[in-house]
Amino acid sequence: MSEPIRNKKADFPVAPTPQNTPANNAPISSHAQQPGVSSIKEESLDTAAAASLFARNPALVSMIQGKLGQLVGRSSGYIESLPPVVRRRVAGLKGVQKEHAKLEAQFQEEVLELEKKYFAKFTPLYERRSTIVNGGAEPTEGEVEAGKEDEEEDEENKESEKKEETEETESPAAGIPEFWLSAMKNQVSLAEMITDRDEEALKHLTDIRMEYLDRPGFRLIFEFSENEFFTNKTISKTYYYKDENGYGGDFIYDHAEGSKIDWKEEKDLTLRLESKKQRNKNTKQTRVVKISVPTESFFNFFSPPQPPTDDDESVASDIEERLELDYQLGEDIKEKLIPRAIDWFTGEALQFEELGEDIDPEEFDDEDDEDDEDDEDDDEDERGSASAEDDSDDEDGTSKPKKEAAECKQN
């Protein structure tokens, strides 16, 4: 069995990093406490009415957002009020900070090069995986033994395994059918995008791989076998970063581009047929026609949302959220699905995904054992004093709450 994956943060920042989401101004939040004097009463706020007001007045929302944006970074006047000699020192510190920023940018560049170096070492393993998945070769005895559990098998299990091997020899199956579809369906963020219609196409997915660009950025490549839906052998999506680095030297996500899918006639999974009545203006006769309308599909992933331009005021209010979600999906494929595809296929990755970051499952096992011992002691104490507690409850008419066992709260 492969070593359990641990969803822990790396000891050094990777590049590109999950923090490279579209650059936004941080929202303004007030940390002022509410009045504590009991005589001061707050007027009730009808949130439903307020939401309705904003919904009917998008121009008002845009104006408020513009006003709030103008407040971000505005000086309070304190710096300007300082004596010239002090302001000179402040300017000097800014110069020192710029040198620091240059080193941070250099650090991120070197981290990216280190990541590319090890990606080159991972690539032969990914190629080996693809060969086995698609039936091009069988795993070696060493690979099989390394992937097995460390538990000793009894004779009955060995005989059953030999029988299964004999049956497989008689009717061999090529590779691992639906490997990538199964892995994607176990990855929550991707599973939500896959429809029943998509599954028929994704059964033909033979490999998912990634490559770095010459400039900061990466490309995801989906490879398919011959199918009834499209003629593409590969469908790709590329994530680009801005030329300039952000605060702290991080790469800043800019936009993504997907390759065109050459759908076969009436096989476009991103569209569905809808019946619509049309009336002839002259004869007043009606007819029913079929029109194509957009529909939910995983393959919409290859038509990513585009960031708004500075002079575009008609963009939907959720565009930034959709951009961030689109980027995160790409990161999940790059950082989770591709490196640990077998763990997603078997479902083993799910238990560690639920634990969250910086959590060691072994620690919980130890703590649970301690909790069990404490619970046993508590049970003995409770049994020893059960009659006394019952008498006490009868006398004062109240009951004491039972002691609950400690729980491991997962973030």
C-alpha cells in the first residue's frame, strides 16, 4: 500500500501557489465594538428589504463599491504631518523594503525552478502510471509488493488470490477501466461539475498531465481515446500569470485559456436542445422548433471566465468569485489529482482531505486511546456513585449532565 498522503503545507512555498488568485483589494472591515451601555438601543435592520433594495439598484451597489474602493490605502494624514527629517527616514525604510521585495521575487523564481527540477523527476513515474492504466504493460512484482499492505496473508487468502489470477489470465482486462473518471468523481470539487452525460465522454479519458510554461504558468492536458463526442485527441487548459510579481514576490494569476473542442454533430455536451414555440406574424400559425441552449457540463471547464476590463461596468457581480473558483479547480488538478491519482481512484485520499491541513491522523489514534482509558475510569466512578447521584437528583429535582467523551474536532 502506498504511503498515506498527508494534506500538510510544504516546508517552503511552491510556485505557482494557491495564493495566486485574482488580485483584489482587501474588503474594509470595522473592528469597532458595539455600544455596551444598556440604555443605547440599536434600530432593527430589515435585511430582506435591504437586499431587495440593492437587487433593484445595481447602479447603487456599483457606486458604493467604488466609494469603498477609493478609501483603501488613503492616508490618514499622519505621515504628512511628520517633520521633514522623519519623513526622510520613512522614505529610507521604503527603499530598504524595495530591496527586500527584490529578494522575495528572486526567492519565488528559484522555488519555481526547484519545482520544475523535481517535476522532471516525477514525469517518468507519471508515464509509467499511464502505461499501466491503459494496458500497455503490467506492474512488476516489486511495484506490486511495494503497493501491498504490510499485513501477512493467510493460506485461504493466498488460494483465493491464485484463483483470481487464473480467472484474469483466462479473460484479461486491459489496464484499469475508467481510472481517471473514478479518480475525478472522488475529488469533491471536480465531482460537482461532472454530469451523467459527461461520464460517457470521460470514460474515454486516458491520461491527465501537466506541463510548465516558459513564463510563469502551467498547462493541464487531458488525453482521450477515440469516442463519439469529439475528434480531439487532447484538450488543454492553460493558466497564465502576470509579468510583474505581487507583494511578497508571489506570482499573480492573470487569466486562463482553454483549447477549442471539436464536437461531433449534435454531440456537444455543453448544450442541450430546448423546444420553443414560434408564431408567424402574417399567418398567425405556430410551430415548435428546437434550439440549443447552454447547460451544465464538466467541459465548460475549458471555456473559463475572462477577467473584466477596467472600463467594463456591465460585468456580473460574481465574476471575481467565478475566476477564483476556476483557478482553484486548476490548482486542485495540478497539486492533488495528478500527483496522487491512485489515492483518488481508491478513495484513500478522501479521509486525509477531510482532516484538513496540519493534522496528523496518528496523533488522533493516540488521543482516542487515552480518551477511551479516561472514559473507562469515568464509567467506573459513575457506576460507583450512581446510587448517590440518583438520591441527589430526587432531592433537589435536578439532574447532573453526563460527562461526554472527548471528540476530535476536524477543521
